[in-house]
Amino acid sequence: MRAVVQRVSESCVAVSGESIARIDRGLLVLLGVGVADTTREADALAEKIVHLRIFEDSDGKLNRSLVETGGELLVVSQFTLLGECRGGRRPSFTAAAPAELAAALYAHFAAAAARFGIRVKTGRFRARMQVSLVNDGPVTLIIDSP
């Protein structure tokens, strides 16, 4: 799995012009699922992300996690994160999981994060989405599962 994690002051996902999910302060996670990924990777990645210390404490240091701040999580499926661009000008997506597996692991990841008491919202799997955000910091990390 590959996740692009962005600390946001707000984020929203729309499909066909209709807002389907919105969060305030928290994390936007763009999530790509690979062909070899399992629930084990989804659980580990969810735990890592909700406990990342990327929110400021009272001294302005990045010492607080999403769990500690009570922030929200917006998870958006994005198979293009697994795109391979080394061989030419057209990306190859052979490393991305088939839709059925990806949908199941995407849902599993969101549920795993929610088990930590986080309010989790999601985009719509396989939909053409418009994602808007206000990146706070900016703070953006790319995390690959083991």
C-alpha cells in the first residue's frame, strides 16, 4: 500500500458536483492498494497514520497525533499512486490491485483507522472524484507499507 498523507485544515470530496465527504482539521489520505497487499498491511498502515506525530504541541513542535488531537480522517482511493513511470511516458498500473481486492482493502483500511476512535470519511471507490483541500503547513508525507 502507498499513502500520501496531508495534514489539512479542511478537505472535501465531490462526485458529479455533489459533496459526498467533508472534514475539518485532520488528515487527507490518498490510498493506493497494490497487488500483493493484505489486511495485515492495511491494519499496520492505518495504525501508523493515526499515530503519526505531525500536529503541533503547545511549543509548536510536531509531537501530537491524529488520535491525540481528535482530528478527522478523509480516505480517498487512488490507484494511480501505484503507477510506474520509469519505462516511458505512459504510466503502467500493473502494480495496482484489481478493483475487487482494492475495494475490500480500502474499506478495511478505513475501518481499521476508525477502531482508534477517529472519525473517518471516505470518497467513493472507482468514481471520478474532485478532491479539494487546504494543506496545513504544508505537511505532506508518502508512506509505503512494509
